[in-house]
Amino acid sequence: MKNSTRILSTMVLSAFSLASVAQYDLAVTGVATIATASNEIAPNVPILLSIGIENLGVDIPENTTFSVIALNGTDTVSVNHQWTFVNGDYPNGATGTVESNTFTLPAAPPNVQLCGVIIIHIPDVDSTNNFSCQAFTVSSSASTDIKAQSVSINAPSDLDGFDIDGGDADPDPITDVHIVFKNVGNTTFPAGYQIPYTYDYYGATAGFVGTLAEALAPDGETQRPSVDPSFTVETETGTFKMCGYSTLVDSDPSNDTICTSFTLVDTYVPPPPIGINEGPLSGVKMFISGDAIMVHGVVAPTDVTVMDASGKLIVSEQVTKDGMVSLNNAPAGVYIIRSVNTTTGLSTMQKVAKN
């Protein structure tokens, strides 16, 4: 741990020696962290200091760097030397917020003094205003809890009932998803806090980090912008599931994951004669006629099964001669029919449409 006394003394001495020429003055206006309204912090949960800044001097040139330091009393808990002013000069009177790296606090001692320090890497006319402290209490009554509220897939459009054979035999990849998180604890997440989260599609994962543009109070929600995980859908039909979950360490991991299901339906049907497809193995021919599947070319006991586009079994029947399999109770739609010769094991599978 580093002692803050040396840091602050150096800053003050620098101010005296450079007062006659220094024109820059970056000040810290206050600090905040993940805490309740009464400044209680949950123990052993990652937090950060959100440090308010204001330029009280002349415009700070673009690309000027500065360091962000977080202190617990006199102990340094976080140092980040990589902050830089970008997109033009930082003008006089400008205000903003910068964040320390994350750190955790144990349950004891319960009373802590958290301080934020900014050290600008050019002469600063008044280094005494470059830090600010706030008293907090580490308490188990503070609950930091992010819940995965919902996850949505935006593309390909209309996945439920999506016709994957509209000129392309393969489904488009999942490229556009977003997730909503809800603060179900009693602490407020300050602006700038980063929520890590992951999308999972049957073992394929893509991780992201969402930065809060504004404070997230209890009962508040944040919708993360849509991202492209580039998940590949391998099969043409069926019902599939994709999940999103927060990887933030919080008070209740049981609500960190949310899943959504979608259905792909192959509505493509070959030109007339509708559904006829002579099997290359079994030689059995099957086609739709009214409310029945007509079966021809049966030379041995043959098992005939009919499934809908989601894979649900509709009919399972054995035929020993040419005939029909009734579909009287099946609604209009696309079906997958399969025949298996029980003697040879040879099979035929094809797709038909019932009007």
C-alpha cells in the first residue's frame, strides 16, 4: 500500500514552486461510490470511486494526461495513470466525472474514509484542491444486486416463424442483441460504473462491458446498446435458446442470467408435384393428398413419422403396404416426414406442406 501523505505533500510543494508561472488548475469537486443513500457500502463487492472534476484554470490542452488515485484512508487502493483529455481542449469551467479502477472493501473495519485524487501531468497552480474525501460505512445491510431483466434478439428479423429458405438455405447469424439490467439492491451505481456481461448461445460466448451514462438508482433499469455476437445458427428448423448474464460480483448471483427462445420455421416447399421426393435409399415415395400422407413403394414393414417444423412428433405409424397416413388433426403448415424400412434400416426424409 502507498501512503497518501507523500503524494499530497509533493503536490503542495509543486504548487508553491510553480505558482508564478502555472496557469492550469484541475480540481476535484467530490467523490461517490456504490452505496446506499446513507453512505453504506456492501462488503466484498467490487466498487469504484466516481470522482467529479472541474477546470478552474485556463483551457487544458488536448492529449494532456492525468492520473486518478483512490485512497482508503492513507492506503492506495487504485491507481490509473492512463487518463487523457481528448476531442479538443478541456475549457475553463468544464466539469466531468472520471472513475478509479475497481476495488473491494472487507467487512471490517466498518468505518472508512474514501478519497479521490487527480494529478494532472502539467504544472497545476493549486494542487490543494486536487483531492476530496467522503466517509462511508461498510455494512451487510447494503445490498448491491444487478438482475438480468430481459434479453432480446433483433436480427435476423422475425426469428419466430422466420423463413430460412427464401433464396438462402442457411439461417442468418445472430448479429444484433441487447440486454436489460435492473438494480434490485438498495445501493446506487454511480455514472461511469462498468457492468460486465456475456451472451451465451449453446456454448458460444461473447463478452462485453457496459458503462453507465448516468447513475443507476434502486429499481432503475439500464438497457445496454445492441451488439453483434456473430452466433451461427447451425440448423434450419427448430426452437433455440440464447442467454445473457451479468458477470458482476454482487449480493445475489441467482438472478444474474436471463434467456430467450426463438423458432426457425422452414416454409419453403418445392414446386409441384408438391412434396414428392423419391428417397435415394429406401425408394419409398410420399406426398400430400388432402389431409393424408400418401405412401408408395412399400416393400417391407415401414415406420412413418411426421413432425412439425419445431420437431414435435405429430404421427408415428407403421405401414406394410402402399396406403395413407392420416393428418386429419394436424393444422396447415410445413411438416417433416420420414420413412424407415424396418428390415433394411434404409430411410427417406423430406419436407411437405399441408394447406
